[in-house]
Amino acid sequence: MEQLRQVTSGMASSGVRRMLVIAGDATWSSQQVDLLVGQIPGDWLWVGVAPELPLNCSPSAVRTLLGREFLHAVFDARSGLDAEALAAVAGTLKAGSWLVLLAPDWERWPTLPDADSSRWSDRPQAIATPNFITHLQQCVLADSESFLWQQHHPLRLPEFSVRPEWHPANGAPEQEQADILAALHTHSSGVAVVTAPRGRGKSALAGMLIRSLEGEAIVTAPTRAATDVLAIHAGEKFNFVAPDSLLIQPEIAAADWLVIDEAAALPAPQLRKLIALFPRTLLTTTVQGYEGTGRGFLLKFCAGIDCLVRYTLSTPVRWAANDPLENLIDNILLFDEADITTVTVSAIELNAVEQRDSEQLQQMYRLLSGAHYRTSPLDWRRMLDAPGQHFIAASADDDTVGAAWLVEEGGLVDDLSRAVWAGFRRPRGNLVAQSLAAHGGSPLAATLRGLRVTRIAVHPLRQRQQIGQQMIAMATVLARRSFDYLSVSFGYTDELWTFWESCGFVLVRVGSHKEASSGCYTAMALLPLSEEGEALTRYEEQRLARDITWLQPWIDEPLPVIPAPEAALSHDDWYELAGFAFAHRPVEACLGSLNRLLQVSELPLNALRSRVQKRLTTEQVCERLRLSGRKALLTAMRQEVEQALDSLDKPQSEALKAAVTKYD
């Protein structure tokens, strides 16, 4: 233990952090933690479901620690490993810290159920995650700067390399920061972007800029808590306004600069609107890390902005360069993104990839991470070990230039699919399959088997070469034997729909609310593979065409759907209205049938007409009808539909009520 104290002292002097893995049974490993805490001074943050130290946090709440710093932490992975939380904890540790990872028996670990898998595997019970755990073990064993302490083995510290003395930041700008600050002061207009890995002082730089400005600046971010470091450096000139408030009240935006911290975490449409309000904008964002930002922020968002200037920070501020802990976490979670500035131009070869092919999946994940800036360690875990995953890689020599990731869905039993349609059940997973039932018109839609394209990406320098279409074509051939359709869910844009349509997909659903993550309306499309899949696709396509007249007013962009001739209430309408009145079908799924009901009913139906026909907001309708809120309004609307159906044909209404409610 004396040797460990000496190593710890040397780590503080050289400004580095390291990982210590303690592997063994729970009682033994807890005893070793008590020994460490008693011998080595520090904060000793405990991260785990069952706390064993006074300063503790659950893995799910680790994000609340962002902006804080700790000296030493224990991460309990004995029953499950939350990879995002592990990376986040590493980011809070000061120079000189140990990250102690508690693991079960080292040899058995890959075969043991991982409790964290219940979050992402779509299985009710925890599953073993052998591919990820084996990958982690290989990274630890290959890393000369971390070490493994196993039960029944003596503690033998490796000979760590000698490092120069480290001098921590003193509050003044580092050289990189000073150079960028000088350049920012010359900006007369436009957008500046500062990107860097975590710990490089992006937020501190933004705060220094605000403090040094003669004029005013407004700060915004996904959450106010994310701006704590920025606020310290900005001092009294710190002025935070939430993004939504800025857009609703643009008159408060009378400032010379807008500073957006962790900008990639905001939806791109919201970012564009915010930028338009100010003469000068500074965006800061992490280009790698547990947030899953990736270089896609630069590719997808920044590339479309005129007069944009990009700056980068590479030198760590909170710890020394070439930090062992940062390097190890980067290797485990693939934060060291692939170089996307060059690529081979040789011919493309397509291959199906197995989950056990870790090396190929690593290349695919890095490509996906660069193209989808919300790809996260959760996706990496899912790719390696979740059941029902399928992969297609497009390779040029040794380079992966295209990646398609598909997930099995559907296959629910009849009664469960009907219960999903009625809104009584929402089983885990099955994004599109469940949506086809819950928002579509077929109660048995989720019984069909689908293969959903969850991610697809092509190297930026090999795009516009039909590589994406080729991967989808290969997926179609491979899936035809076992599945009824391919599916995709995406944030609707004309460009994206043009791609999916070129692959043979048919648009079957568009949501009426913009998603917070993308700022777009959710769209779903199908490519049928079987007779049953063809029938479902055509049915949902015709249903969308029949309802588009009523759906389009809720969506502020035109959709490529030709309205079908209007008709009276059909049998399908009756069944859907019964699902709304007597079960839990959502308003969004029933807009067409609700509007057709209002056309034929002579009853007042005040709540229904105000919300659906006149499209008043929930607040406006509640105020007008003196209802207590959203839930009371929905109850009133369901009761009005029941009254309308009874007035039109009470025997049919009662029969449908019995048919629908039996799946509750």
C-alpha cells in the first residue's frame, strides 16, 4: 500500500489520472475499497446503485455532477456497467486521481448477466454482454498505464513511465485560449465555433470572452447547469437565457454576442433560429465523449452556415497531456474518431458483418459516430451485444466507407399487437412495429416481422456514389427470407425522403409534433418484402393519403402525399374511433377519423371541435371550457366521441366497445 501511495503522489505531480480495476467477489472488493479510502486521501466519490461511501451518486444521475471535480472515484460495475456514466465520471476527476473500477471475477465476467443491458437490449431480463466486456478487458490488459488487481492475486504495481512535472492552470488563458480570444475580438459578424475533447477549456474560454467584451453577451445552453464553468469565468457579466425563451421573446436578444455552450446538444433547426437573432455567435461543443456529439455536428450543421470560422482546442487544461485515464476511456468507448479527411477511391465491396467481428464493428461505429452526432456509448454496447442486430459494411480496400445497422422488430402475438393498437400496452423495443400498430390503422401490424434501419452512413468523401442505396439493396436481399418489410424512422426533410424513396421505401406515417432531438417531424417508411408486408404497406399508404387533408394543417411544411378522395365514415373509421373513445388511442393517430366524425355528427362536441377542427391549443380549449388541464381535456374528447358514436348507431358502438376493451 505504501507503493500505491507513492504512485498516487507521483500522479498528482505529473498531472495524470489512472484506472485501477479490482476484480473479485463483492465482499473482497468492498474490503479493498475500504483499505484504499483509509490509506489515500481524497473525495472518494462512489458511483453505483448501492452506495458504500458517504459521497455517492447513482449511475443514472451522474450527469448532475457535470461541472464539478473530484479526487478519486469508485465505479461499481460488479452487477452492470453503464458505459456513459463511466465516461462521465472520468471527466469529473482531477489530476492525480484514481478511477477504481469494481468488477466481478475477471474470468467469468464476460459470461455474467449485465444489469445495465435491460436499458438497451429490449429484453425484460438482463443478458450477458461478452463482446463488450471482452473488448474492455483487452483494452485494460493492453494498457501499461492502468492495472488489474484480482482476488487471490498479490497487488503488484507496474513500473509506470517517468513523467515531467505538471503545472495546473492558474486562471489566466492558456496559449491556445489566448490565441482564439484574440481572433474572436476581431469578429465583426458571423458565427465562430470552438470544438475540442472534454477538459480542454472550451467553456472557460467562452467565459473569458464574455468578461473581456465591452458590450453585452447572452449565454444559452441545453441546461443552465451546463454553464457553471462558463459562469465562473464570465463573472458578473454572465447572463443566461434559455433557448426557448430567446425564440419566444426575441426582444430580449439585444446583445452583441450570443454564446451557446455545448451547442451540438440543441436541435439544428433551433440553433439556426438562434444564430439568426444575433450579429455574432460563438458555439462551443465537444466533438467526442459520452454526450455522443461526434464530428457530425461539423459535417451536418456547421457546413451549412456561411461566414463560419472554426477553432479547436487540443491541449488539456484540467490534466496533463497524454493522460492515461483519458486514453483508456477513449479506447474502450471509441472516442478516438476515425480520420474522415481522406479515403481510398478503390471499388466498393459489401459484406454482412457478425457481432463477434469486433474490429469491423469498431470501424463502422467510428463512421456512424462521425456522421450521426448523437451516437453514444449506449449504441456501441447495443451494437456489440444486443440480440437481433444486423450489419452491412461497405469497404474499399481496408477502409470502411459505408455502414448500415438494422434491428429486428415485430413478431408480437395477435392479442399483444391489438393491445398496443388500443394503447393498453407498450412493450419494450419495436420502435416502428409498435408505431405501426399504435398510430397506424391495422391492429395486427405488430405481428409482422420487420427489419428497421436504425443507422446508415457513408464516408463524406464517398457520398453521391449510391453506396447507401447499395447497402439497402443488399439488406433487402438478405431480409427477404425472414422478414415482411424493411422500415425506417427519421426526422423528415426533403433531402432524407429523397434518399429513402430512391431506395424503394413508401411513406406511411408523419407525426404532427416536432421531435425535440431533431427539430423535425417523425416520418416512417416501409419497403415491403412479403405479401403480408405489401398489404400492410399499401394499406398504410392509402390511409395516409386519406388522412393527409386533416394532417397537413398540423404540419408546417408540405408533404409529398397526394390526398385521396374524401369519403364518409368507413368501417375502419368506426373501429379507430372506438379505440379512441373506449381505449387509449392518441388524438394524433385519429385525426382523419375524428374530422370525418365531426362532419357527420350534429352534436355540439365542443371540446372535440375546438381542439381538432379549430386546432386551438390545449390551454385555449381548457380555458374556454373550464377544464383543469390536458388530461381533463382528453377525457372530455373521448366522452364526446362516445356520445357521437352512440347517436349515429348505438348497437354498433356498444359492439365495438366490447371488442376494443377486451384487450385491456
